[in-house]
Amino acid sequence: MMKKFYFLLILSFFLNGCVESVAVLGSGVSNGKIVQSSINSALSLGIKQQTGKSPAQHVLAYAKERNPENKKDTCVSFLESTSSEACYIAKRNLMEIKAKIKEKSKIKNLN
């Protein structure tokens, strides 16, 4: 019994510095911030190693491909009206999807 007590006492001295980091990990893991951050970093690194571009560079390349003239369109939210390239790209994609849906519905109506 005394051996266990001394062992736990000595062990507590050695592990005293670990308590703070374990407390941070415990709170971070419970709400998922540390897990989400580590997954995000791992995915970004994997994408960069596979393609040679970071995810942000892929987004910029997609925007350049979809909107080479850098046209802007209005974005209306319930707070303010702004104009941006992302809104132009999003509206253009929506119009293309709507056209495809209408085309498919016409084909189904003919059959």
C-alpha cells in the first residue's frame, strides 16, 4: 500500500508539467476546434503536395477560368448591397444549372 502511495506521489511530480497541456487538449477536443484545425491543415498539405497548388490558389484559378474579364455583379443581402466577382460567378453558375434543368425537363416531357 505504501509503495503505491510513493509511486503515485513521485509520478505526480514528474507529470506536473503535463497538466496544463492536457487541459488545453481536453477542452479543444470536446468542441472540435483542434481536430478541425488539424484535419484542415492535413488536407491543405496533401492538396499542395499532390497538385503543387494550395487550396486558395485553386480557388483563384477557378475564378480566373470562370470570369476572365473580372466582371462584377451585385450581391444583395438583407443588410447591404455589394458588388463582387464571386457574385458574378455564382449567378452565372446558377443560370447554367437552371438551363440544364430546363433542358432535361423538356426531354422528359417529350418522352
